[in-house]
Amino acid sequence: MSGDVVQPGSLLSDRYKIEQKLGVGALTTAYLASDTLLERNVVVKVLLKKHSTNKKLCDQFKKEARFAANIIHKNIVSVYDFGLYEGTSFIVLEYLERKSLTQILKEKKRLSGARATHIASEVASGLEYAHTKGVYHRDLNPRNILITDSGEVKISDFGIGRIQQNDTSNDSNLYYLEKYLAPEQVKGNKGNAGSDIYSLGVVLFEMILGKVPSRSMTGAVANSGYISITEQPKIEDLDVDDWLSEIVSKLLSPDPTDRYSSAGDVYKALKGDDVAGNKSLEALKLPDIEIKKTETEAHNMRKDIASLVMIVPEPRPEPNTVKGNLNIDSLINQPMVKVGAVALTGFFVAVIIFALLFGL
């Protein structure tokens, strides 16, 4: 038997049956569990035993869980419940068939610019919603960015970062965290929307290059509980289109006031809705078409080009040719021409009948 408070088979809150251990983090142990009331799988994260007697930390854990439970968004892992089991706090979260971005980067090393931009934009969307609710992540990194089997992007562990930063008992965890923390967090500030935006910049950089941006750090400072940075990230080796490089540079600005003002602005930039983004769309402009053939042929040319850039072509014109040529189909459809044709046909029929009757 291990020293864990919770074991497979344990029933928490008379509802959550523990099935198996999923992993151990700096603060919690994660378990796959069955919600016996709603008959669905969930994830239960139980505070580590060594923290169970730390009242301040337990109270903060409960507070952050309450905040996280109030943000419902397609790009955020839902928090369902909070409880105590034999005096130890736990939270209940949405279960997903997924991989963490850490796992994906371990397998792929680096991602294409298109995929990295998509993941980053989805993360920015989730962050923007949380920030409008007054909830900040403070620990955004590839471990807590999840990609589901269906391709959805989800952020987990909102609020846990601030607790981890206050826990200096695990130097290895601090060393991992420091690579993604904003300079103001490293100096001891608790973090806010601007620091989440900076962390997203580090994650985007890592997705593209397969490594975090280099910066010199002195490591954990034993007596003060924070890390000291001696040099800011260098991004000269970011080998991507200029517009994306500009976005990453702005995300990683040392001064928070030089970064994007909101995660919503980051989302727009990554989607190409600002000046930097539009630079990458100039190649999609339609060339002018010199019409030297019929209007129908010109329409077909426009349709072929439009299909390449997903532009709906204008309605096909009625059959016609360039000026100076007669179109018989169009002439026959005129009303007066139809009346004349009927009358002429009747006259010839009458002549033939008269000739048959009188032997002409």
C-alpha cells in the first residue's frame, strides 16, 4: 500500500469512486473516477498528504476551485465539485480523452506554424473569457494545455499556479515553472492577465521551435521564494513568417504595457484580424481579369480563381457573346418573334390543304 490518502476503490463524498491513479503533480495526485450519481467518468485531484495540514494552502485551494468552477467555456476544463476526504481537499474535473501539449511536443518535437497558431488562438480565447470573470491562470504551460482526441484545445488547473508559486518546497517544480513565468511573476508578483499573455508567448515559441526561449536565470532564491532573471528571452532564431514573429515578440515583451492589452487582442492577431495578421493575407487578393473572350468564359475563369481563395462567385450571366455578334437563342425567345413564327406556320399548312382538295 502506498502512503496516498485515496486508493482505488475509495468512495469520495458518497459519489466519486476512485478507479486508478493518473499521475502526481506538485500539489495534487490525479485519479480517474466514476461519478456514480451521473454515471460518467471524471478526474479527481486530491491535495498531496504533505499539504493537508497547511490550513492556508487548503483554504486557497478551495478558493481557487470555487473561482474555476464559475468559468464555463469550450476551451477550459470544467470544475464540477469540491470536497474533503479524511480531512484532505479534492476537486472534481471534467474527464477528457486527450494528451497534454507536453506529451505532443515530446512526440513531435515541434509543430507547424499553422497548428501552433491554432492551438495558441484557442488558448487565448479561453484566457480572455476567464480574465473577464476576474480569474487568472498564473501557471500556463504545456502541461496544462490539453488536446482532445477530436482536436479540441482545453486549459486546465486555473488558479493552481498561484498556490504552486507559494510552495517553495519543490525546487524541481519551481525550475520547470520559471521557464514560463513572466518577469513580474519571477520578481514575486502574483500574476494577472498580462502574465498569462507572456506565458502564452513562451508556449507559442516552444510549439514552433521545440524549445523555450533562452534567458539566463539564477534559480530559486532560498530565502525569498522567487527566482531572479538576469536576461530576457532571445527570439532571433524564430524562423517563421514576419507577422507571426512580430506577434511572439510582442507577447514576450518584458514590460507588461508593451504586450497585447488583452487575450482577446491576442486571439484577433493570431486569426489575422489586425495589421500584422493582414500582411499574411495579401497574396490572396484576386488579380484583375482582362476579358477577351465571351462573358461566360470570363465567368468560368473567375469561378476557378474564386474556388482557390474560398470566394463565392457572382451569379452566372445569361448566355450572351461580346458585342457585335448575334445570339439566335436570345432572338427566338422574344415574344413578337414567337407570334410571327406561329402565323407563318399556319399559312403554309393552309396552302398544302387547299392544294390537296382541288388537285393543284
